[in-house]
Amino acid sequence: MNIIKLDATASTNAYLREMLTNCDLENFTTIVTENQFAGKGQRGTSWVSEAGSNLTFSVLMKSQPDNLQGVFDLNVMIALSVSSTLEKITNLPFFIKWPNDILSANKKISGILIENIIKAKGEIFSIVGIGINVNQQYFPEMSKASSLALLSGQQLDKEELLQALLAALKEGYDALQQGHAAALWEGYKAKLFRKDRISTFETPNGVRFNGIIREVTPYGKLVVETENQGELVFGLKEIQLLY
């Protein structure tokens, strides 16, 4: 496994994507930085990380799914691998907020951004960006964020955490290649944040409503049961869970 460590970069995803345009990279090439100063999150948001305190890295994963459903299988595997690894290391419970934010004690601990590059012969190069709040102590203007250190009460070794995460991701990747997506989906749904509980949602135009998360479709859409309209299906940019 090729691991490239940087003191600082704007975005590990952007760095890895630029490398892909210039050379043929081996699968699971990983970019790690101590200071990511222009990271991106879901929905076009930014990922802010205190330099030196946290873990920010990107991994190249090559695959050739049989259909579009297989694209979200990768998201399922990654979110489950990250949440399960953090549970093992901290002995704390973690949940997956659809589609792939990792929460504990209702606080965001990790964000995942997957960017897919589709090749001519159907192969997909996935750039998997993962940010984890590890030892950061203060989160000004980010009331919903916390860190592993704050939740566990102790500082963590970032290198050990990185190696554990990469091992879990490789194991999950191999499971997908061997056709074990169904088991990964079961684990993902079991950890889905606020599943089967009444929650408040908001649409892009500011309309709020109550509903219950019932399912995630094979293509990654969220199924919400509502009181008056039955079950509705939403894509990533069509709904936001408020908590």
C-alpha cells in the first residue's frame, strides 16, 4: 500500500485527483496530511480541521461494479468500516447519519466525501476522502462537532488509528469484491442514525416536516415515512435531517 504523507495541502482529494491525471497509481494509494486547509464536505460544504490534531486522508479505490447500485455499495462499506473501527478503538457507540457522516453522542466525529471518476471501459476510480476529529479540543461555531479525545477522555495515536482504518477499509473492499455486499448493507442499516424514530427534516426551500427514516434504497436514496403522504424517497440534496 502506497502511503504519501504531506505536511499541508488544500485538499487530499484534490491532490490525489491531480496525481491520477499525471500517473498510473496503484490501488489503495493513500494521501495523508497534517494540515488540510481547503477540504470539502457533502453538499458543497467545507471540512474545517485543526492542523496537527486530526486525521485527514484520501484513498484511491478501483472497482468495476455490475450496475449503478454497486456505486453506493462502496459508500455503505466505507461508512460501516469507519464507524466500526472507531467503536473498537474507543469502546463508544457510533452511528451513520445518511449517507455517511459518523456521529457519536449526537456529535459529528467524521465526514466522508467520495468522488467517482468513470473510465471508458466501465471501471470506476473512487477518491475516498475521510476526515476524523481525533484530538481537537475546541470547536468554535461548530456546536454539532466533537472529537474522539473529547468523547473518550484521552488522546489517541493518529498513526495507529490510520493503520486500523486502512486495514478495515481493505477488508471491506475485499468483501465487496467477493460479493458480500448484502452483509455490509445489514451492518449499515443497523447503524443508521435515527432509523425508525420520529425526526424533523427540511427541504432546500426551507419547508420542515416530521417523518420516520425507514430505509435506504440500493441506489442510496432515503425513504422517509410521513403522516399524510406515506413513504417519500429523497436524494442527497433533496432533504436534510435536523438534529
